[in-house]
Amino acid sequence: MKVVFFAAGGEIALKSIEAVGETHEIAAVVRPRPTGSTVRRLLRRTAHAMRMKPRDAVRHFTTEKRILTIEAESGRDKAIVAMLNEIQPDVICIATFPWILDPTLLTVPSYGAFNLHASLLPRHRGPNPYFWTYYHDDRDVGVTVHVAANDADAGEIVIQDKWELRRGFNVIPLHAEMAVRGAAALREAVDMVERGERHFTPQDETLVTKAPRVKPMAAMVNFAEWDVERVWHFLAGIHPFFHEPLRDAERPVRYGTVIGYERTDGTGQVGRVERIGEEWRLHCLGGSVRLTLRDKLKKNAWA
């Protein structure tokens, strides 16, 4: 099968291209064109060359394997349609591409277009499934390969892989696991259509939840209803990409890592922090969450 990938970058994109490329031909990889001025792009490339930024692993892989790389202006880039018509791929695979593809693009491959999404669709449609997986206290997580559609993450389900999310398990190793399992699922989806298997499952629209971006420094924890264990699981899971804005009795405070939690009959005000020794104690229903005093606090990465 001749496959064209639409991928921005990162571990999920790289693992997916590698996995599908083991059994199929990767004819091209379409990537978003870098934004900003020529000078800014040059500075970024210089920084990569000097190892001041993480290496662009997808670009390194495509260069090493001599895979054609195409830069797109948007998901509706008409030049990409012309290029795909020339390549004539059997399948389009999408992994971490930031834009919905034009319907014209989706009709080019003879076997269809498939998108890899880091949730158990129809839960958490949108750009931020990790955050909302922890926010909604999901006990199971997974990856979904679905038919690419005109609406984000809305097409028929081709294959899913589901597993239990351990309590307090951090999103960084979760993302690594998603990359490996998602890549295997995407390869299996391409294998399936090559074998002539097209028994796809429509998504149940009554079960849809959304996964939008989160406003910077938004207060998200529901201290009036969430038990201490749930607060700990949420904060530990999404660290360091999100910090809940917290206060002690007088002022906002910055906290670092999430150490753990304790069940107590504490009398502290729920939702407030108190310094005890070299820790913050975040008072919650049924106990307190233990936090280190401070690390370098940055703008929420999921904003």
C-alpha cells in the first residue's frame, strides 16, 4: 500500500510513520509549513543544529529514509491536492496534524483517509484529549483510528485499543504509551483495508464529549465536590503542563511537583494551601494533597 502521512511532529507522529512504514510504502509526509518570518525560521533551525532545542525527529527520519516531505499552508492547501493527485496514494494517514483536511483531499486515496486520536472516541473530540481525560476522571484510556471526516474526530471507528489508567499516572509516560499503541493501531487499520476488511463502526453522537483548549491559568478543580484522591490524581497526572491557580490565606502561591496525598480530618479551608515545613498542603475534601514549594512555573502548555 502506498501511504501519505499528514503529521506535525512529536513521538506519536514518528512512531506511526515508523510502524506503518514497516509493512507499507511511505510515499510522502505532509507537514505544516513553519510560521513566522524567514529570520525566525533560520533562528529555529540554528537552535536545532546547536542542540538548543529538541531535534525534529520526524524530519530527521524522513531525511534519513529519503521520504518526500511536503509543507502545507493549511488543511485546504490546493497545491497539496495537486501533489497527491500526482502521487496517487492508496491511503492517507493522519497523526498529530493540526488542521482538518479539505474534503477534496480525502477523496484522493483509493482506500480512504484515517486519523489517529488519543482518546476512546466519541469521548474527548478535539485538540486536548489528555487534559479532559484526567479532568473527567476517566478510569480507562485508549487510542482510536477513525475515518477522517469533515468534522474533527467524527468519522467511523476503524479500530480502538483500550486500557486502564492507573491512578496518579503522569501524562508524559501516558503519551509515550499512546504513541506505541497508536502506531500499532494505525498500522493494523492500513493492514485491514488492504485485506478488504471495512467493517467500521459509526460513532454514537449521544456519547460525545469535547476536548477544547484550556484558558491560561484557569481554575479547573471543583474543590466543593472532588475528593482528595481525585484532586491528587488530576494534579499529578497533568503536571507539569498545567498548574491549578492556588492561594494561601493571603496571596497566590506557586507550587512544584505533586508528592502525594493524605486522608485526614483536617480543618483547613477546602481549596486553600498551607505551608507546613518544606511543603504546601492543599486542603481538600477528606484530606490534603502534598506539593513541593515551587518549581519554574510556566504558562499552561495546554492553553
